Amino acid sequence: MPFVVLKKDLLKWIDKLASDKEVFAPILNKRGETIFDKLQDSKKLQLDYQTTMLSPRRLIHPSIQIMNQTSQKVNQAEKREKLYLACMLVIYMHSQSLIEPS
């Protein structure tokens, strides 16, 4: 025998759960797209969505990970110079891979 939960009971349960915990669910953003995000109010819950632009995976596994962090203070000019040098190195390495050996 299937167990059926009424929508009003589901919303009450989600509100109660959200009062103690962070609840992530499909909601509409400002542009009218369905995304998985933190649910503030159960009335914003979208149960009839087709598909989302971003996977809910991003809530568990962020797309950016910090690989290395230093505590040295670097001024903006030094940061720009290092970024410029890194970009030039990547461009050089890429251009070398395009040159066929003769």
C-alpha cells in the first residue's frame, strides 16, 4: 500500500526541518529558472520542475577548490604581474605544442 503525503503536510514538515537545519531544494530564482538552493520558505519550493540549469551536485562538491593558500600579503601590482607571466607561459607552451617538429 503506497504512503501518500499531502502537499500541505509536506510543506509544514519542510518548514519545521528548515527551522533547525539548512534545507536545499529546487526553487525559482529571480530570472524564473529552477535552481537548487537554500530554501528559506517552503512556499518557494518547486515540485513540478522539468530540469535545472545547474546540477544539485554543486551543493556537495564545489566547482572550485583551493589548492594552495599563502599568508603573504601581495600587492595588486605583483598579483597582476604574476598573472600576466603565468598567462604568457601558458600561451608560449600552447604555441610550442602547435609547432610541428621538422
